[in-house]
Amino acid sequence: CVCVCVCVCARVCHSFAAYSKRLQSPSSSSASESALPQYESPLSSPTVETTQVPVMSVSPPSVYISYSRSDSQHRQTVRWLADWLHEAGIAVTADFYSANDVAKNPQLFVEKGIVSSRFILAVCSEAYMQVWRSDSVDDPSDWAVLQPPSRLTQWEINLVRICMSNEVEKYPDVIPVVVVRDEETMPNLADAVPMALLNRRVYGLGKVTTNKDQLDLVQRLHGLQ
């Protein structure tokens, strides 16, 4: 178990360093990447050469990301989080990776994404809290009453509540996280995290947070905690 943990930690350190280098490269021509905030590596650990990181034989853990879509800058930050997790060996389901599926049937995308995932990362923010506190939409026929930016989020939150009330193996484990940009400070958790999630460990991710939360989250997703 110790050996596997060391291997995962080494892989995480290398992938984060590589991802940071790619973000800072001036030769990147991707419009989506250029629109992302320019982050330094989340981990300050030394770079580990690829040849020193053995390939893991287990299937990657699967994660669905639930978040507020009301703010474009926040959406960019969540996209950074998703890419960050992918580099750490996590299989991520998020709407910005599957625009066609979301356009065809947003409700089906959310349901399939959550049911097929081992974890749900609830990216908490003040906007996410507002949607959480709003009246839930239990009946799919009421979908149209929600404003477009909040529809996916509200439907996700409804399913998150179901998963939390039925915490058995077949339901995804709900993990609250708070992601902050370089210029932000960590918000008061009571203002960003719904009360129903405050009894769980909240992981703080970003430049102003500690490396421990970031590494602990990856280890938890890989089943090492």
C-alpha cells in the first residue's frame, strides 16, 4: 500500500508540473487553453521523470463535477480543476467536455454522468449556494422554469441530495471542494458551502491553499485514504 501511495504521489507531482509548464508555454494555440487562468503548479514538489513513474494497472477513479455556471470566470476556474484532475489520473465527466451531449439532452447527460461516476465533486461557491437554497425542481416537467445557467446546476443538486440521502455503495460519494483563483482568498466556508455539506471534509484548491489539501484529495480519489 505504501509503495502504491508513493507511486501515485510521484505521478501527481509530475503531472501537475507538466500541466503547469504547458499552461505557461507561449506556443499553445488552443483557444480554450488560452482562455484559462494562468496558474503556477499546484504542488511545489520536485519534478519526477516519467520513466520513474510506473503505469498503474487499476482503472482510473471516475468523478462528476457539479458547479455553478452563472459566472464565466468561475467556469474557467472549474475547467482548470477538471484538467488538473485529469492530469492526476482521474476520469472526469463535465459538461464542457461533452457539449454535444449536453445540447441534445441536458437532463440525461447529468443523470448518466452521476450514475456512472464513483465520486461527485461539488464545487462550492456563493452562486452554487444560491442555487442549492432555491426551490428544487423534482419534476422534469418544471425544467423550463429555471434560467438556462442554473438548469444543469439545479438538476445536479437534486441528484446530489439523493446520493447523500442514500449513502450506499451504488451511489457516488459527494465531496465538497472550494477552488480559488490567484487573486482570491479562501471564502468563509459558511458563505460558500451548503450546510448539508459542512459535515464533510471540504478541500481547498488553488494557489492560496495548502498543497496538503490538493494531494489529500487526489489520494482519496485513488482510494489511498
